[in-house]
Amino acid sequence: MANRKLLFGFGTFALLVGLVVIICLIGAYSGYRRVEREQDQRDKFAALNTEISAEALDAVANLPMMYKERVQPFDSIARSKLRQVSGSRKLYGVPATALMAEMLFNDAFDWQDTPLFHVAHEVNKERLGVASVDSLASLGQIKGSLPLMEAMGEARDRAMDGASTKVDDEVFTLLGLGEEAKQRFRSLLLFVPPTQAQYNSETPDYLDWHLVDDAGAAGHDPKLLARMGEDLSALRKNWTARNNAGIVAAAKGLRATITEMSPVSLPSQADFDLERRFNRVQPFVYAGWLFFGTAAFGIFAFAFGKKWLKWGAFAFAVAGLGLMAWGFYARTVLGFQVTITNLYESMVATAAGLTLIGVGCSFLPRVGSVFLAIGGLGSWVLLLIVDAFSVKFDPGIGGTIAVLANNVWVHIHVPVVMLAYSAFALAFLASLLALPWSLFSDRKGRDPDLKIILKVSTIAVDVGCVLMFAGLILGGIWAYDSWGRFWGWDPKETWALILFLYYMVIVHGRFTNWLNAFWTNWLLFLGGNMLLWTYYGTNELLAGLHSYANSAGGAGFWDNFVHERNRWFVWTTLGMGGISFLSLCAYLMTGGAKRAHPGGAERPVDAGIEADDPDFTDEPNGLVRPN
């Protein structure tokens, strides 16, 4: 058994390390080749890092502007906009704040031939004349591309028929960003806050900010508007001339004028400092790599049975959770005072929940290190996904508020449900490890190592059922408090109930001993489909009351199902369903249902309990029962 554990530990760790090494090598090689191809552009921007002082850049980064329904520092807006435009956090060796400021304030710089716009699809690269190995197009290529304009007309026709594709979406995005870039993204310069009267009113324009020369800014003191225009002109002039002292003076003057116009509409400087610190630290990105350390140490702790390895995994997990806790604190303070408001935050919360449950169960004998390993691995993968696909999972703070965000139950119900999803996801990951094992070598679940993994999934399901039941009750209380009814058969709440009942069937099967190791793992693996549908499918494919539900703008189920935006979900669920079907066929074809036990069924085993656990004992009929 020790050799098998050693093989399992080294094999799994080698797989993890190999995956990371491959990702890093591909990234390093791609980066090296990209630097070679972009050398001319890098030379154009090289002086920017030295000519603009840290103090000057800090003053510009601290300017307050309205973006995505929230007043935030220019630093946040620049990072978000650059990622939207180029798909990168940093371009040509220049930080996002400096690059966007160069575009906004340097009137002497020619952006026409600077590749900025991310192009993912080969057909659009051909339309723009972008080399296949590159991923960025310039404004000149977008403006001068007749094939792209023709494609826009065809894409518009398909959109009217509900048959739009991702290639079409990219065409619209490129042309829209191109129009913004023609004006050097100056539509971002919403410096003029609402007047005191507007801010204190209940009209929809109480959050409206305006450009300096916009008609909507006319309600302010003309002297203040004139001073703001002078400060903005001075900022452009000094940035172009690389006059750092002038940049600092103009930026501070501009902020002072904004504050004088409407001091109540501005966040405090402490909040701005917190947000800029959050941008620099990137807590969810680095927490993911701490969770990778959790998984690695947890696997070795399971393989070697060394306590110091388990404590190493525990330390990595606690450090990662601490970093994520601070990240959620920052987003809650800076946003709408709600922990989870959108798809990005719910994914990150699910990732945190995986490791949190792992830490909570890490003190259980023999299974603690496996909990840490599986929880850390799941958290790492989820955080990699949300960081890599930031277009789908927008990391910006702000946007749509969760329904009734001012209600106390949103602070309780949503985190509890996300934690339940995390527990079920942990059970799915455990079944992913155990399903081949229980199918091909140990269908009775007698192997001690397999029993450990099965016990992990058992505990995870129990925790998930308790949390999901609590989430259903809390959601009903919230609904009654808000709408006067406890239950309304909304798709989300209905499928949450179905998910709960599905896992309760598994719990019932374990306690009545009619599920052996294979059937337990098979149902838990299939439960991954149920979980994914409840978490994502109901929101994207069905109309409902919950946040980001029916986001296709009123499209029907089939239109949402075939939409490119949801293709990853469709293929993932079909793939998992196909694996479930094939494994079931393999089990039945190899006589799994005809093993020796009276009545023709394989002798049942309580798959969640170790036979050698001192608190349990084997009974003559093969069942494992508590003493």
C-alpha cells in the first residue's frame, strides 16, 4: 500500500507540476516571440517609463472618474479598459495607467499604426491583414478594412435572425472600440460630477457624470467648469511636454475642482488607496498559486503520511484564504457593500469555498490531507479560469447589483449557497479520482486508499446537503421578506431544490447500503452535471429573477443554448454526460450488476467509511456500521 501511495503521490504531483511547467514554458516562449515582433513598438514606449515620474503617474492614477456605475480612480479604469482592448494587463512593457494616459493626454502621439486591439479569430485576422502568429490589430487596420465592414453587415443580418456567432461579436467589438479609439477614448473623461441638488434627488440622473464640455455639466458654477477645463488642458499640455511637476499640479488641481463641485459624490481618499492597493496586489491571482501549493503538499502528505507535509498544505491554504478574504473585503467596501454581486465573484467565492471546506475537514484522521489536496486543486483551476477568461468573467468592481442588494439576506443566503456548491464540487472532484478506480479495479470499495477518497466525497456531500438545505430556507425567508411569498418556482430555486434532493438520494443510498463504490462515484460524477446546470445553466438558458439570468436579452431557451457564449457550457455538460454513460455501459457489460450477493446485486459497502477506522467495524454481511 505504501508503494501504491508513493506512486499515486508522485504521479499526481508530476501531473500538476508538468501542467504548470507546460503553461509556463508556452507562456515564456510566446512572450519571447511576441517581444521580438513588438520590438519597434516597445522602442516607441520605452522612454515613457523613465520620462514620467512615479509621482506624476501617481497623481494621474488618483483622478476620480465615473465608470461602470461607480466612481473609481483612473488607475482602475485604465486597467479595465486596457484588458478589454488588448486582453493584457500590461502592453509593450508599459503599465496600463501610463499607456491609457498616453493615449488620452498626449496629443502629439500618433496611435494610427500602434497594434492595440485583441483579435482572437483567424477569419478576422485575415480581414484585418494581421499575421496569424499575432493577436493585435491597429486602429489603421480596423478603419481601413473593407472586408471587416462587409462582415459587419452580414453579422448584423445574422444578429437580427438570432444566429450571431463569436466571430460576429468580435467584429462588433472591434468596430466599437475602433470608434472609441478614434477619439482617443476621451469618452472616459467623465470628470464632472452631478450637482449637489441632483445627487440629493431621487431622479435617475443622480449618478450621472459628464464630460467638461457636455451640456449636462451646465448645472455647475461656470467658474468651476472653466477652472476644470483649464486644469484638463494643462494636464494634456504638461503630459505631452513630459513636465512632471506640471502634471502633478494639474492633476491635483483637477481633483480639487471635482471635490469642490460635489464633495458628497466622491469616495474617500482611503477608499481610493484601498482600491489601488487591491489593483497592485491582485489577491485572487496570487491566492490561486498558494492553493496550488496546498494541493502539492496535500498530495505528498497523503502519499507519505507525514504531518509536516500536511501542515505545509494547511499553511498554504490559510495564506491563500487570508489573501482572498482581504480581496473580498476590499471589493465589498469599494462596491455595493455586498460580497457576491456577479458571475465573477460567485466563481471566486466557489473557489474559496473549496479550500475553506478542505481546511475545515483537514483535522479529520486520514482524510484531512486529501481534503486539502482536492480543495486546493479545485480552487487553483477555478481561479486560473476566471483570470484567463476575463472577458466572460469581468473582474471589474461594479456593474449590476444583486437583486435587493440592500436586504440583509443577500449577505447570508448567497454565501451559504456558494459554499454548498463548493462542497458538491469537492465531491465531484473526489469522484473524478475514484470513478476509474472503482470501475476497473475495486468495485466493492475495499481498497483502503479508495476508501479514503470515498470518505472525502461522503463528508463533502453531507456538508453540501446541510448547507444547501440552509440556503433554500434562507432564500425562502428572503423571498417572503421581499415579495411576500416563500416559494415561487423560479428556475433557480426549483433547480436548487432538485440538486438538494439528488444528493439526498445519494445520502439515503449510503445509509441504506444499496450503493456500492461504483454507483456512489458514478452518481457523484453525474452530480457534476447537475451542479453545473444549477449554477450556470439556469441563469444563462432560462429566464428568472436571479442576477445575470436571461442575459441574452429575452432570447428563448434554444437561442441561448446554441449561442456561442454558452458553447463551453454545452460541450462540458455533454462531455461529462457522455463519460457517465460510457462508464455505466462498461460497468454493466462487464457484469458489475451480477456479482455474488443474494438477489444478484453486488454486496453493498458503505463507501464513505474506512474499514480500519477504530470507530467502525465490519459486520459479517459486509456492511460497515458504527459501533
